[in-house]
Amino acid sequence: MARTTYAVVTYDKTTGIINLGTAGVKQTIDAITGVGNGVQITNAFNTVYDSLHFRINNTNTSAGTLTIKAGEFCNNVLGDLAIAVPASSEYEIKINQPDRLQFKDGSSIVEFSAGMTGTFAAIAEATYLG
């Protein structure tokens, strides 16, 4: 298998609403688990966004791991960021200052442990005013 390309969703500060039920916002992860699979999030950090929210819904009855791969910039020496996701739960992770996890094309890569089921969404948030 290969990674699935996923376009980041932009948080709308004027309404404060993201409809996670909109087609294309959630990525089903059931068939893209295991090392070398997962999602490559395009435009994750190469715009005006400086925060990225990952929302994972683990529908499996076992805990799993979401791994954000180390990128290509200076803080990548810290390695991958592995986060335990409890069984049958919805979990949100906010990434600030993404240089550890960002690739030169502005993307980020997320992998899910084998056997995880559920959905994933990546939401960009800008802190600028305007």
C-alpha cells in the first residue's frame, strides 16, 4: 500500500464552525494502517497557517498509535511524534511550531498503527487577524 493524499481543511474564524460531516473532511483510516501507509497531508504548513489540529476517531476496541513522521527541517532530530489514541475514543491533537514535522513541500505525514479503524481529519488554523 501507499500513503493516501489528504488536503488540509481550513478553519473558518468568521463562523468558528467546521462541519466534520462534509464530504471529504474526514478520511477513513480502516484500510491505510501500518508502517509506510497513512496520509500525506498536502499544504499542511506551507500557507499562513501556524497551527494544525489532527482529529482522530478510533472506533477499534483496542488502543492505537498515531505517528506524525519527522520532517526535513532543523528540529527533525527529535524524531517521529507517536501519540497513543485510546480505544473507542475521539482525540484531538494541536501542533504548534511545526518545523519538527514539516517537509519541504509543506506537507506532513501521519501513520496509524495496524488494526486501527475510524476516521481522521486535519484542520489548519491561522492566528493572524483579518
